[in-house]
Amino acid sequence: MSETAPDLSTTPRLYVDQPLAPGATITLPVPQSHYLAQVMRRQPGDVVRLFDGRSGEWAARLVSVGRKAVTATLEAASAPQEAVADIWLCAAPLKRGRIDWVAEKACELGVARFVPVITRRTIVDKLNLDRLRAHMVEAAEQCGRTALPDLAEPTPLAALLRDWPAGRALIFADETGGEPLPAVCARAPAPAAVLIGPEGGFTPEERAAIRAVPQALAVTLGPRILRADTAAAVAVGVWQALVGDRAA
């Protein structure tokens, strides 16, 4: 009798920051090993799903299970590497918890690059990039993504605008008004970026500097005043629905 194929939809799914290839036997990092051994109580012979952000997802069979080290042999590809739409999210850091949420949703929504932008009214002076990346990894593990967004170093707004790529549209969520976002999305195909300000919004001088960028497209997100984290998710989600996910 042939062996029944494992139901991969119910198996643990983990990110590992090392190259994956069929037939390779790897030792999982301590956190993933602890999760499989102590939390999930997996045993040798069990199947897990692994992805490295570069080569898709792989079904792997556990070879040994210890408290601090779990080894697994990769057997077959279980999902291809996803096509990622070329959309950036450039957003001012928010208070802890809210910026973590933005990083998580940026990953879930398929952002290719997340750039924290320091503005005059930004109230966060230190940003834990390792924590933000951990939130992205967890989101990717849970929502089935095989790619992770690039996470840039915090960048002052003036430097971001000075070095803005010539071929990338800058969709600027301006609380003082602009064109409806769907209309702008129709003529702002990839590559593009969404720019969201801090809790207190951009200063008049900053808005003028953004609008002076030739690639800038000021948009409105509707008649309601949205919190910065909500605005980021709405703007990226609309762009992906109208442009990115259709083209990716």
C-alpha cells in the first residue's frame, strides 16, 4: 500500500534564514527548534513547511528533535516563490504596538520594501528594526507568503525626497486633499510607493516639499480622518487590489 501524502495545510510553517534546496539536511535555528520540539511537540518523521524568502516553500521531514536543535531534510517544493509587486511603503514610525502592526500588515499586503521615514512630527526617536522584522516574519509564516519585504534603515524625509528614484511614482496621502486614490492608482502602475505621515501629519513645509517631487501624486483616502496606521493599510490595499496583485 502506498504511503499517504501528508496534509501540508495543517503542518507548521516556519521561516529560516538560510538557503533551502531539495535533499539538503539543515539544523533549524534555536527559536524554531524550540517551537517545534517544546510547543508543537513534533517528533522525528513529522513533516514541516519551511521557506527562506528566496526559493519558495519546501516540505521537510524532521530527522532529529532536541530541546535546542532540530534537524530536517528537505524533500520537495510545496509552493513556488511568489511574484512580488513593486510597491514600497514609506511611513513615519509610530508608537510601539502601532508601528509593529504597520510592519505586520505591510508584509500581509505584499509590500516589497518598507521604509521608516523620519519627519518633523515623528515622536519615535528609536526604532527596533529586529522587532519589526520579527513581526514581518511571523506575518509571512501565518499568511502563506514566501517572500519578506526589504526593511530599510530609518530615513529622514528630506533625504528620501532628494534621492527619490526617477521612475517610481510617489503616492502621497495628503490630509489636506488630493485626487481619489483609485483614480491615481489607474495611472500609477509599478514601480510605485505609498507615503504616510506621522500621527500629527506632515508640516506645511513638508507637504510642499513632497508635492515638489515630480513623481508625487497627492491623494485623498476619503472623507474620514484616518489614523496613520489605518491609512497605510488602506492605501497599500487599494493599490494592490487595483494594480499590483493583478500584474504580479
